[in-house]
Amino acid sequence: MSMDLKETKSRWKRFIYSFKYAFGGIWTVWKGEQNFKVHLFAAVLVCVIGFVLSISPVEWSILLLLIFGILALETMNTAIEKTVDLITSDYQPLAKVAKDLAAGSVLIFSIAAIIIGAIIFVPKLIEIIIG
């Protein structure tokens, strides 16, 4: 087998394994993080409401970006928390700051998602109520 073919197979193998590791990370955050489950439950609820209210493709695109953005941020928050925990088990003010900043980023994005969700859903709900 030529060196190029071996190298190509090796690259493809690494590429395939990168998905395995990524799915492993998603599984880890699902198993260990309650907030991830809360966000996922909220995402399902938003999708159900979106189907019921027949939102537009543009509105779906916005909501899906928000949903996956929150889930990605929650996953990154977990990675930062685990990394800090790996570095030190003692109380360190900077470790606390790092964890608080990571959690804050999720909160900021979640607040934005709630506001945007209200902009999308409230007028449709008012229309249904008023008739």
C-alpha cells in the first residue's frame, strides 16, 4: 500500500473518530448536567409551540439557531467547569470567576432567546386570543 493511501485512510479514520468523540461529549453533558436537560426540554416545548402556531421558515431558522446556540454554550460551560475542576480542587477566586463567566454567557444568551421567542410567539398568541 502506498504512503499516500495509508495517510488518506488515517485521515479518514481520525475524521470519523472526531464524530465519535463529539457525540461522546454530547452524551456526557446529557448524563451529567441538569441545565442541559432543562434547556433541551424548553427546546422541545418551543418546537411544539412553533408547529402549533405554524411559524414561518425564517422564524424556524431563528429559533433553531437560538436552541442550538444555547445547547452549545451549555456544553462549553460544562467543559470550562470541568477544566477548572481538573486544575484545582481548592477554592480559587479566579477559578470561581471563570466558572461564573461561563455560566453568565449561557444566561445572557438564554435571556436573548426568551426575548426573541416572545417577539415571535406573543403576536401569534394574541391573534389567537383576540380572534
